[in-house]
Amino acid sequence: MKTLGIIAEYNPFHPGHKYQIDKAREATNADCVIAVMSGNFVQRGEPAIADKITRAKTALVSGIDLVVELPVLYSTAGAQIFAYGGVNILDKLGADYISFGAETKDITLLQTIADYLFDEPEEYSASLKKHLAGGASFALARSLALSDCGVAQNIIEELSKPNNILGIEYLKAIRYFNSTMTPVPVPRKGAGYNDTDTDTIFASATGIRRIMSHRYEALSTANCADTEDYSKFLSSEVNLILAEEFGKTMPILPDDVSPLLSYALESNKTYAHFADSTENISNKICNLTRPFYSISYNELIDALKTKELTYSRLSRVMAHILLGITQDKIKYCADNSYPVYARILGFNDAGQQYLHEIRDNEGIPVITSVNSGIKKLPAQLIPIWESDVQATNIYNLIVKNKFNTILPDDYRMQPVINS
């Protein structure tokens, strides 16, 4: 079977995602589309708006044939580690193509940037270190370093666009793993990645989450007359799934982690050892005057945020403190060439056929039945699995605290079968 891979969050699944799948399938004539999807915590450092099984269901009714979980050590990381984890899974599953959204369809331009950053000339590396030491954020330091090295401004500007950033990291990962996957960029339609504009049928996931949040708040207070309905931005199939869960297991919002995060913060005296953190960030957290239990998640981020310390960076730090993800765990991934397994979250007939074809694949452990699959995991992958179990347990506790609904843990969770 000819296979197409996509790395995604589907947080939630919207028409822009469907557009990408359809365009990429059309371009590749793929028989099976595999989504490597973030689990219950996403790259922005926040809990997903809906749990991973619910989001897998929405993907399977929308053109995806097989949903595989991206382990939390990768799903909550910065762009490079996020991309390397996802690409490694797709490569080891034997995907022929990888598609990603981009602000440009010029694959040659993206490949040129990716090759330059992958090769990292000494002049660029030295300049990058200089700007980072001067306090610049990584994104700004990279732009300044590229400018110092004489890279054209129009190329540097492409690195400021969210989808291009990830696309370039996917291309770097393809080189890192010597993968034969062919990249298939699909130009993004509608609102931008972080755009909250909803005056378009292709509203961003960020905008839709904002509407879901307002809708839930209004319904909770019986005052929904003037609130916008998120359903008009989603397909009827996705709406049916989310309507069943709305108010029962979702929406889960960043502030919902506040009680558990305050406990995690109180349980540590310093925070520099957590992934994405630094001594500076640790000191800023320690110097907060209010006790952690009196401040919400968003208030905490706002209190720490500066021009150099962005929301996304701080949010990832908080996620790593909450989930116990240390710099040593991320280093373990990098030192071991980003070890992965394929935890199956759901499949349809085409996905099941592909799983049958690769059942003897020795390149990656494929876990459909957890209790039997975990016994086959090599020791190298146990730390990755244990972090996933921890993340699911914490997410489930957040759902229980908000809705009094009990979700299955990773040992009791069954893949979605969509025939």
C-alpha cells in the first residue's frame, strides 16, 4: 500500500485539516493516510481541548485511516524534537510521503533553509550562541545569526511563519534519519496558525478553542444567548463526536490545570532542571510574591512573560513541571536517536490492512493491545512509555476534577475501530 504520513494535533479537527488531507492524498494517490497525533498534551504546552481517543475519532471520520500517538516527550517539546519524534515514527512505519501545512508551497526554498540549518556552518553557530548569550529568544537569535551570515531577508522571513518552522524541522528530520519519505507541503488556507479570527470557514484551531471556551462558560452560567456557536466551523461528523463529549469530558482549558500545577510547583524548590527551563526562568518563578495556589495558569504565565520569554515557551515549561519532564529525559531522547514506538489510537479498514502488512516490521514496536504490547517493549523505550502513562493519568485527573467523568487509563484504553 502507498502510504502518506501527517504529524498533527487535531486540537480540534477542523476543515483546514480536512483540506490538507484531501490535497495531499490527491497529490500522492495514497492508499492509507497515517496521522501521528499528539496525545493529551500538545506542543503549545497546554492540555488538549479533548482527550486523545475523542480526537482520534474525529480524525477517522475525516479522512485519516490510522492514528498513532506521538509520545508526550515529543508532543510537548520545541519544534525540532516534536518533528524528529513524529518523523521517526512515520519513517519506521514505512510511510512513503509526509505532508505538512506551509505558508509557502516552494519546497525548494524550504529545503534550502532546512539544509543550511542542518549543516549549521561554524559562522552561523557562533553567531547564534552569541545572540542567545545576549538574552535573545531562540527565534530572534536564529534570525539575527542568519542575517549576520548574509542570508537573504526574504528567506529569514519564511522562518517567522509557524507552519514553515515545523515544515523545515520535518525536512531536517528526514535528513537526520536518512529517510526516503517524499515531502508534500500543502499551502495553508484561511486563518493563520495562532490567528483568533473566525470570519472564515477555515478558522484556526486557536480560534475554535476560544469559541469553545466561551460557549462552555456561557452554558455553565445559563447565559448563552450572545455566544458564538463553534459547530459552524466544524464538519457535521466531527460535531456529532464533540457534541457527545461537550460538558462531559471537554473542553479542557489551560486554567483547568491550575490546581495540579500549583501542587507541582510547590513540590519543587527550583525549576531549572525541567525541559525548556533555565536558571533565569527558575528564578523568576521562585521570585513570584503570590503563593501558587492563589494564581491561575494564565495569570502565572502573564506574570512571567516578557518580550524574550514567550507564552509558548513558558507554557511548555509549565507543562514539563506538571508532567515531570526534565531536561535529562529530553537529552535521553536525543542521545538515543529519538526512540519511538507506535501506540495505535484508532484505525479503519484501510488502516487495519496496513497494520496487517507491517505486522512483521521489526523497525518499531506496534502497540494495539497495551497489556501484551508493553511486554515486548525494549528497555530503551520504557522511559518514553512511563511518561505517556503519567501524562494520561494527570489529564484524566483534570477531566475528573472538572466534569466528574472517569476516563480509562493507558492500560484500559482501547483503540477506536471505524469500519
